[in-house]
Amino acid sequence: MLTEFKDFIAKGNVMELAVAVIIAGAFAVIVGSLTDDMIMPLVGAVFGDVDFSAKYVVLSGEVEPGMSLEAAREAGANVLAWGAFVTSIINFVILAFIIFMLVRYANKVQAKFEEPKEEEAAGPTEIELLTEIRDALKK
């Protein structure tokens, strides 16, 4: 079993998967920053607030008006953090679109390499050549 596991780990696909996971983690941080630091402030400006991801609705508990989401949670209030949810959805859509574009480009590149090349003019087959040799020997 240990040998099979070692063979499995040594395969190229596992190493490629490990690299992809590491790169995806780093890429998710970039997309999170893009959303949190660039897109959401613009969305927040449209809605009149600076921090859109801190939007919430109090379901139960006492919360002072204007209290931050973190402070409301620390105060023990049950809050519906819909702004953070919308931010997560925007993160997902951006990440999914970029991954779609990368896969689409990779498929196009792969298709170029897999295109069948024009076959050269086919010469006579072995049987035709042997038949010609036989006929030449008969003469």
C-alpha cells in the first residue's frame, strides 16, 4: 500500500494539482483585495456608505444605530450580514469569470496543437510495391 501511495504521489497530475491549489489560494487573495479594496468602495459610494461589506440587519438584540458589524456581533446581537454575503458573491463571480477565461484560452491553445496536419501525398502501399517488384522480376 505504501508503494502504491508513493507511485500516486509521484505522478505528474498530483504535483500539478498541488501547484494549482497554491496558485489558486494566492489568486483568491488578489481577487478578494480587488473586490474589497476597489469594487466594493465604488458600490458603497453608490449606496451612500463607505463600507458596503459591513451592511447588516439586526434580527434580535440591542444595537445602537451606526454600530459596526463587528461591534454588533460582539454585543451579542443576532445579525444578518447581507453586505458580506454580497461581497462574497461578487468575489466568486470575478474568480469564476477569470478561471473561465483561462480555461477557454488553454482550450484554444491545446486545440491548435491537436489540429491534424495535412497528410502528405500517400505513396504506394507495400502490397503495390511488392506487386511491381514481382511483375518486374517476371519480365
